Amino acid sequence: MENKKRCAWLNPKNPIYVRYHDEEWGHPIYDDKKLYELLILESFQAGLSWECVLNKRESFREAFDGFDVDKVVAYEDEKKQQLMSDKNIIRNRLKIDAAIKNSAVFKTIQAEYGSFSSYIWSFTKGEIVREEFTLRTTSPLSDEISKDLKARGMTFVGSTIIYSYLQAIGVINGHSKDCACYSTREFSEQ
């Protein structure tokens, strides 16, 4: 397995990143807790690399109470200060504030659609979109979802972040044709 071909963007020397690529990236996710975690993590990626965020994932889980949306929505100034002083996560006040605000919007979407999964997958009618990995950072789909999330009040959800998110949760499967994961995933052409 060590010699298997993987997407060119992957740092093969980072076992956390390799495991993420092989076991998560591009795999369809329907569980709201996982969708929420990745949405929050993606918002912290803005201006940074995904590898940087991924390396801090366990620390984020601990700092954000296991990504319990109900707890995060209730964060007040004391918890914000605690997060700002946590050297194991990305300490950016705007991103921390966005995580809390976006959590409330996430819950509103859950109430409206029955689940966040129903909402996010409704944009493709439940279909997985195949877009082989390129240097592309946005798409008409990510533009549409970003616009809708912003209209609902979310921040740090620009089209580039949402495109990355859609790849992370498997709505868009972007493994390159020479990647071993390409042939193991089922796609629908769109």
C-alpha cells in the first residue's frame, strides 16, 4: 500500500494526511456531526493549508467540545478567550467568532431541512459529482452554495472554502485518474 498512487497534492510524508486522503477525502458523508466538524475545520483553513488544519484536528476536537454544535452555539466570552489562548489550534478571533455564528446557522438549516445532510446534498439531488483533481478552486456549485450560506448569515464560507468542503465530504469527488482511490469510488457524471 505504501507504493500506491495518490493525488499529486498529497504530502506522502505526513501519515495523518495520507490516512485522510485514503479514508476520508472524497468519500460521501451524510452524518451531520461529521459534516459539521469538517465545515468548522474548513472555515479555519482560510488563508492556510488544509494540511496545517488537519494536523491540528485532534486539538480542535478537544477545544471545540468534540464538535458538539449545541455546546459551540452557547460559547460566550470566557470560552472565546480560552480558545484564543489555546496554542494547539488556529487562534484567529474572526474565525472563532465565525465558528460560533456558523453553528447557529447550521442548527437553523437542520431545523429547516431535517438535517444539514439533506440541505447540502439537495444541491446535487443526492448525486456525487466527479471533477478530477485540477488546480480549480471554485465551481458553479460551490458558488451557489457559498452564496446561499452567506445569505443565511454564515461567514468564512467563500466559494473556495466551500469547494474544498464539497470535496472533503464527497459531494465532489476529485481524485485524479491515476490515484488508487479514483477507481474505488462510485461517481455520477455531472
